[in-house]
Amino acid sequence: MSLDDYRSALRLGQKEYRSCVSHGIYPYLQVLDELLAHEDTMGEEPLGVVSIPLDQVAGTKTVGRRSAFARNFMPLQDEDTEFAAKWTNLCEAHLSEGIRDPIKAYEFMNRFYVVEGNKRVSVLKYFGAVSVPGSVTRILPKRRDSLESKIYYEFLDFYRLTRINYIWFSQTGRFRKLLSALGRASEPWTDEERSDFFYAYTLFDRAFAALGGKKLRITTGDALLTYLELYGYPSLHECREAEIRANLDKSWSEIAVQTDVKPVELFLSPIPAPSKSLLNKLLPSTPGQMKAAFIHEKTEETSGWTYGHEMGRKHLAKAMSSRVETTCYSGVRPDEAREVIETAVQTGHNVIFTTTPKFMAATLKAALDHPEIKLLNCSLYTPHPSIRTYYGRMYEAKFLAGAIAGAMAENDRIGYIADYPIYGMVANINAFALGAKMINPRAKVYLDWSSRSNFRTAPAFQTGDMDMISNQDLLTPGDPARQFGLYHVSQGHTVNIAMTVWNWGKFYEGILRSVLDGAWRKAADTEGPKAINYWWGMSAGVIDVFFSRNLPIGTRRLIELLRESITSGAIQPFSGALYAQDRQVQAEGVMTPEEIIKMDWLAENVIGSIPAAAELTEETKPLIELQGVRRDEEAEK
């Protein structure tokens, strides 16, 4: 019987060998000594006896047994050899009492290379075993700037807390996110916690594989993290495999999108309605009716952001009163958002806007439960096919505001107070600085952040060293302060000059008309799962600049000319050779929208820096976790 198993294993080895050769892949076991000949290492660390995942056993330590096995650890020696006899004896031992003796192996980059026990590994792999005990020594590689090295060193921190070696990720920051999702961010794990997680992970891995997950270009860990963000660890731990599989099937597009090099489809302008056939033009049509809900974290009385969105909703109620009914839910905490969305669904709303990235998780969960409802979240460049996201190209208006500041700054010093270091915000700062420099090559922009925990307006902002300052543009009703937008400080008095504005009404009207005329469906005509993000700008009328009477007429004419050029696309703020603060060229030619969104460097005429997460207020940190421009770098620290 054991000889039959050897013959079967031999056929598997020969098949793997032929497949590797035909595809130009090395057909034998990897040899660690040969790998290390080209690597810088930092010493060894004994790990003791650990459970080695068999699918992570990649090869052998030395060349001695390399050609005895195919790449998949199945044998290649004829059945009449001494090697085959020993393999057969191990097979019989495994079937009668199990293989218990630990192998000896080295770990390098979380792959294992056998010193003693190659045939034991081969037998266990043949029978589909999950792991093998092994006395392991870790070889530490030298830190590098590569993605692989960064992920490995994040794994080492994760391993020291958990002693878990079977989970892996394809991107940085995800080991930390996993710990956070599990509620175990800093404390060492107990044996019971390790056992519970292994059981839940095994169920998930089987469900993921059953749905074809192993064919995707992501790891099981990547998929698991997405699952946990949607359903939570208690759900995973308490569900049976069939329930996990059903949840995975429902949320498959959220997982599969990770394999796309460009997971977000940006729409920079409204999509034209699809043309109608002659018959459709002749037949009378009944106007569609919609109920749209708007869900805000704060109220319009306490938040300029909410006030702007409410102005947009009220515009919508007037512009489309015969076809759209709107409802507002305000003052909603993030932990209440899912319940409020469900209330909106149950009361007949078929389009729902959630107006803060903090409601992203709740919006996603609702979308998975109600695929018939159109859910949109106000955020930028988030890869979720189940919902759509929207934002505005505010950097276009900031470029114009910067040009005004450059023209009017008497001492070439301009202040700029930003709020959150999230996607799009750095582009706003740099566009402002580039606009100022275009008009005044000597202009310097002094940057500070209102979201810093120790934020204080810099003395230079108060003493008149900077007579032009760009501050927040969002106005809270009833607030008498005049320090908003772009203003001039003269002898202690604030003179408002200009303000960049969001015209949310134009956006909401455009989206709902796209639903009614079929352009909404047209946007979804892409191959595979794709997240759709509307990122409209001045050409769509959703972003603009308002001028006060205090703007000199000559400067106003210049800015209006620039506005026409940006609206038509004749001028691109981010074009040509663009230099960062260190005088290094960051871009040449015209930057892509994705490059603009993810910008994490400051222009050469900006004085200041992008704050680290530790410098920010506690209220800001959840937003940075979702959309911070340097959140992955923070994860590496």
C-alpha cells in the first residue's frame, strides 16, 4: 500500500517537474545557501520548536537533497532506490502512528528551508497535512527599502506578539490593521487566543479557497482583513464555515478588487446620458421618482461642512422638486450610522449619501445587505465597488487663490492653515503654492495645521509678518469670525479677499439626474469589480472661487482669465517640472489624477511639513487611518 503511495507521489513530482520546465521555472527545491549568497543578513535567532505551515516550506538548506524532490516536495527518485524505501517506511509510520518528531529548519523571510527531515515534509505534504513541528532558527535579513523587506519587518513585530507565522499580506500596514481589527494591538497573545484565531482562520481559508480565492493575486490574509473590516472578528469566530462562505460570496467584489492594479475608476466630469433610440424618443416616458437621504455626522448649526452639504440638499429640493424627495439625518455618530442608514432604507429611500469618510464602514455594510440601494460616501479614492464615492477637485480653486495671494502679498510671505493631512489636501496646499509662485516667483507659503494637537496660530500670522493668509473656507452659520478663506491683515484688521467654495447642489443634482437618465448604469460598464469615484471640478461647476469687493480689478481680471483656462483644461496646475522642498524633481509633464490625489510631498516654496499621526488630535486620527496620505508609513514605525 505504501509503495502505491510512493508511486502516486512520484507521478505528482514528475508532473510538477515537467510543468516547471515547460514554463521556464526552476523545477527543484530552492536552496537557502544559494539564496543567502546574494543577501546581506544580520545574524540568527533561535525560535525553538514551532508549528511550521507546510505550504511555507520552500526548500532545503543545502544542495545535498535538491534534485531528489520536485519543486512541490514530491519525490523524483525511482521506486527501486534506497530513497524510495525510506520514503515508504515513513509513509507507513505516518499511517500507523503519525509523524511526531520535529524536523530541523531555517526560516528566512517567513519561508522555511529544511536541514533535517526533507522526506518527512514530503510525506506530510503528500497526505495534505497543514503543518509539521520543527526546531527553527530564523535568519534575519538586512532591512531594505523594498516592499518585501518592509512587510517582513512588520511581520516580525506581529510575530513577537502573536507567535503566528501562517498569515501574510501583500501590502504594508496590514499586520497592524489586523491586530486593530482583532482588538489586540499591543498585548502578547495567550495560547487560547492563538487557538481561537487559528480555528477561525482555518474556516475562512477553506471558504476562501472553495470560492476560487487561491487564484486571485492576493493572500488569504488580504482577503481576511477585508472580511474583518466588513463583518468583524466576533462574526468570523462565531460563524460556521457555510455562513462565512455566504458572507464571502456576498462581498466578493470587495475582495477581488484588490487584484486590480488600478482599483478605482475616476470620473472627472459628469457622464453624458446614453443616447435614446428613435422608438424611445417617440414613446412618452413617465418621470422617475426618487427618495434621497443625506446622513451627516454633525449639524448645519455646528459644522460648516454639514452646512455646505445641507445647502446642496436644499438646492436639489428646488431644482428637482417634481422628481426627488429628500430627507436629512444629522448629528449621527459613527457607531449609529449603520442603524440610521437602515432606517433610511426601510422608509423607502433608494439613494443615500453619507457625507463623511467616518461613515465608510457603515455604508459598505449597508451596501452588501441592500445591493438594490444606491449608496454614496463623500470621500476620495476608496477602492470599494459596492458603493460609489465622491469629492471635488478643490486644488483647482486653491491654485487661483494662491495666484491672488501671490499678487497681493507685499512682503512675499503668505500663511496657509490646512486641516487634515488626507488624500487631496496636500494637492490643495501645493496648488496654492504653485499659483502664488506663478504670479510672484519670490512668494513663500508658511504652512500650519489646525488638526495638530498643539496647534497655535504662529506668531508670524498675528504680528503682520504675513499680510496674506489662507484659512479654512467652511463657514459655520452664526460665527462672526472673519478669518476665513483668503484674507489680508492690515493694522490689526481682517479684510476678506476671496474664498474657495463647494457647490454641492450642482454635484447632487448631477448624480441624481444620472440615475434618472441612465448614465449611472453607463458608468458601471467596466470589466470586473471596479470602484467608482466621482472627482469633479470647476468644469462641472462644483468647485469655484468667490471674490470680494476688496480684490483689485486688475487682479480680478487676471484670475478670471486663469479660471477660464483651468475650466477649459488649457491650464493644468500640476504640469511641467515640479520640485519638492528638497529640490528633487517629483514630476515632469502633466501629473495623473492618481498622482495628484496621493501626493505626499510639499512644493519647494512651502515652509512647513506634513504632520505625523502622533502630532494630531484624537478626533482626527480615525480619519487619518482611513484616508491619511502617509498612513502606511506610520504603520512602519
